[in-house]
Amino acid sequence: MRPVAENVVNAAESWIGTPYRHQASTKGVGCDCLGLIRGVWREVYGGEPELPPPYAPDWAERSGTDRLVAAALKHFGTPLPLTQAQPGDVLLFRWRPDMAAKHAGILAGERQFIHAYEQASVVCSPLVPSWRRRIVAVFRFPERCSVSG
């Protein structure tokens, strides 16, 4: 496993049990799926490239744009085919084909991923077919990154 990927998985595992809190990103206190990705990014790189604007729980349904994918393209670069996904990669999920991506997690092993489960906490879930078929994009954490803090 690449050193950055190992750091990503270790950081994500340390968030397991953090309660689900919309728009939060504090380990042990609360986070949503984006907050988990942001928190892991901070642990791996020492800061964040930018802070997201406030967003409502139904932002994906109302926005008309695929903002989660756009942000991932901006900060992670070109998406990878699912067949090339490795532990430490970010998975984006779309609930229906006609909707924007609305959920994110981190691949923790060949068949499991870590994510903030709404109304629960950060958990490690099996990547069963019902999750796998909803993956819309796979992104890899960069080897090195500059952050704006």
C-alpha cells in the first residue's frame, strides 16, 4: 500500500465511532461524510485546501449541479475506474442515476469502506453490491499536497 494510502486508512479508522453531525468535521465530536473526508485530509496533509460553504441536508436534490464531484475533481484530480480502486481511495455515491452524488467514503480494504452513516456514526461497512452499484466516482488522495490552512 502506498504511504499516503496507509496514512489515509489509518486516519479514517481513527474516526470510527464519531457521531454523525451534519456539516461537522471534528473527530470524536461529530462529522458527516464530507466532514470525514475533510478531517482525514487535515490529518494527512496538515490543513484543508478550502472550507466548504454551508450546505443544507438536501443540497444535492436542490442544487441542480454535481458539487461533490466538482469539488473532488478540483482537489483530487482525475477520477479512476472502479476496477483500479485501492484502499485509501475516496468513493463517491449517487443514490439514483438522475441525482447528484451525495455520499462519500474511504475504501478501507477490498470489500469494506469507512463512512459517516447518517443518524448513527462513522462506521466501517461491507462494500456489498447495493453500495457498489451506487459508486459514481473513485478518487485517490494525492501523494503530496499544499494546503491553504
